[in-house]
Amino acid sequence: MSDANVNYSPIRHSQSGVIALLLILVIWVLIFWQGLVTALDIWLISDTFNHCLFVLPASAYFIYQKREQLALSAIKPNYWVLILCIASSGLYAVGLSGGVQLFMHIATFTFLPFSVWFLLGNEQAKKILFPLFFILFCIPIGEELIPTLQEVTADLSVMMLQWVNVPIYRSGLYIEIPEGRFLVAEACSGISFFIASIVIGCLYAYMNMQSTVRRTAFVLISILFPIIANAIRVFGIILTGHLTNMEHAVGADHLIYGWVFFSFVIICLIALGELIREKSSELIPEASFSPVHVTSKSDYVKACGAITVLMIMVFGWYQVIQGQLSSGTSPHKLNKLLIPNSVVATNWQPEFVDYFDKKQTSFDYKAKQIDLYAVWYPKGHGELVSYANRMYLEDSWTLESSYSANSPDGETLEVSQIVNSRSVRLLGYWYMVDGKVSSNKNVAKLYEIYQIMLGQHTGSGLVMLSMESEYSTLEQDKRLFNEMLVEKFLLINQVFPD
């Protein structure tokens, strides 16, 4: 055998390739440190996202298993992917500006797979496509779906109860039967089941299936199956309460039933996977990748230099944003209300955190008590539009319907009709961001971010007005409430600092 034949295939993983990969990992940790820390806090605190702690180690393990299909000595950097890296960095800047942790987390856990793709090139990145994709499960996202899942669960469970002729009356998320009343609360949305099922479904499809069609079908099943299963669980709880005169399936019982049912759902999901997956005789072993060239050290330096320069520029941008958020004079508090008011006990109570100032009071309007609640978040003091802030406690109230009303300056104001077991309330609200009024929280948040990035943001506030009503006089009260909004709108807005 000649020397040429002996030296034909280069070594699989060169020292330069390993160093380049480690450099990208270190840069990622340093630049996106704030996104990593805030994500870790959520992983540790929320039971829904405890699984995220294992995602990065699992991805690293799957990539290690693919080491025979990779060659760090023969990378072909794809510089076009830097565009995606820049997009992730921009999204992180937006999240940093507006305090939107969701944007920060999406950017953090998309930048890492993009940067690995950039370094390895298309051919090798394709071989570890799932481990790179799996990193996205680090993003603590999904709780935004809770209201939708609550509605779907309530719809499906009511339909099932009607099938077995159980007398029911539904008001929003409350389901009432002759024996008692049930609330499809956040814990009943099945969000934990839903997210865990998708993660397990993706893992099972990757580890046990090769066909793209089979994998896609099983992932779709893992998305739909927990939604239907959770509706069956709620149906079973209500039916049990009906048949046992509320002796069972109430209190802690339904939580215990929930965990037992969840275990059963996962077993059924895996059993479906066993039916769908290929038989062992149908599996095709993966061929190892044989590198046919060696990447020069100058190519490694060029690739690492490009992403390092990009990250230095991004880091400087982030520092400017942080300076903009922390700079400024001492903020003003809310102004005194210019309408006669008094503090009166009310059964409606919003929940806001980290605000700089708030005013809570009541006033009379044509013999009706109007409850007012205003919060103020000046620049650098907390986050107004946040999932942690609630206009009403969802353990006490549920949204039944909503409609729009017009303000004197032509703005559309949102009015929600919320209910509980004892009463119904009208709740009107609007956001005030740097003098601009909006009743849409997403529009308000985007405008706030826009103002911050222009260096023109001063503060954001929210006004909520609520009035108790009864179904017998609801239409009349709606007209009165709309009239009050038009009459008091400009006067109430004077509570915000100039």
C-alpha cells in the first residue's frame, strides 16, 4: 500500500474545528447571558417548563451520537446563514428594549443552531438537523395558548356532556350542572400535557422512525392527542361529579386524576408510535461520512473572525440599549384625579407587579359605582405589558364576551364582559404609551419598543374602568358604561404625567 493511499482520508475532527465550535459556544453564552439567565429562572420555577433543563444536554448527546457522520476537520462555512444570525440578534435587541422575555428567549435559542449551521455548512448541519431543531424546545413558550386551550377544552367537554344528556349551562369558562359548578381554569387547560406530549412525540419520532411521512404524522398526533385527551379528562371529572352528587372529582381529587390520566395519555401515545414506526427489517443503517478534504487554518480564522466581529457589534448595540433604558431624570408619579372620588370596597381586583405608581379609586356616575384602576411604568421601571400582569384575577373571574366602544378622539376602546358565580362586570381599558392611546396590548407593546429604540420613550400606563351589572339590566348598563367612557375619557387621561 502506498503512502498516498494511507494519507488519503484526513482526520475526522481536527483541533482547529473543535476550538472553532467551542468559541461559538462561549460567544453565545457571553452575548446572550441575560436571555439564558431569565430562561433558567422560568425552567426552575414553572412546572410546565421543567423539561427545558434537559433539552441542551439531550441535544449535545444526539450530536455526539452523530459524530461518525460529522467531520470538524472539513467544515464549509455558509456565510449566508449570518443573515439569520443577524436577524436573531435584532430580535434579541427588540426583546431587550421592550423587556419582552419571549423575544429574548427565541433569539437566544435560535442563534445557537444558526451559528453552528454557519460554521459546519449545509451538508454537515443537515446530518444533525433534529438536534439543532430540538434546541428550540429550550424556549419557555406556550403559556400564551392557555386561554385558547381553555376555550377548546370547554367546547369539547360540553359537547361530550350533551352526548350523554347531562343538563348543563355554560357561561364563559364556567360549566354548571344541577349538582354544582365547574370552572375550566388555567390548570384545566392541559398546557403541561400539551407541551410535554409534543416534546415526547418529537423525541420518539426521531429515535424510532426514519420515514419523514411517519415522523410528521406522529408529531401531528402528539399535538392533537393531548387536546382531545384533556377534554375527555374534564368531561370525566364533571360526569363523575354528576353521578356521585359531587362527592368525588372535586378538590384535590381532580388533580390526582389529572396526573394518573396524563401518565395514561403518554402510554397511549407511545403505543400509537409502536404501531406507526418501521419494523426493524425496514430500517436502513446510516452511512458514516468520510471527509475528502481538510479545511485550512485560514478558513477557520475567517469563519471565527466573521462571527466574532458580528457579536462585538451586537454587544455594543445592546450596551447602547441598556444605557437608553437606564438613563433619564427621576420619573414623575401619576397626577391627582380631577374627578370626585372615594375608595370603596369592590369585588374586582387587578393584579400588577413592579409598577412605579398606581391609583385605585371609585366614583359615581348616574347612581352607578365606577371602579377605576390606573398603573404607571416610566422608562426603566418594570414592564407594563406582561403575562404576570392581570386585569382581573382568573381564579375569581372569567371572560364571557367583549365588544368595542369609541372614545371622543376616535380611538377604539375595548370593553370586556367578565363573570363569576355571583355577578357580571363590564371592564373597559386602554393603554397610554408616550401620549398614544391603544386598547390592543400588542400594538401598545410594539409602539413602546419602537419609542425605546428611537430614544424617545418616557413611560407607559394603563387605565381600567369597571362597573358591576346584572343580566336583567345588562344592555342598559352597557349603554350607560359607554356613555361614561366617552364623557370621562379625556379627564381620566390627565392622570398620566406629561
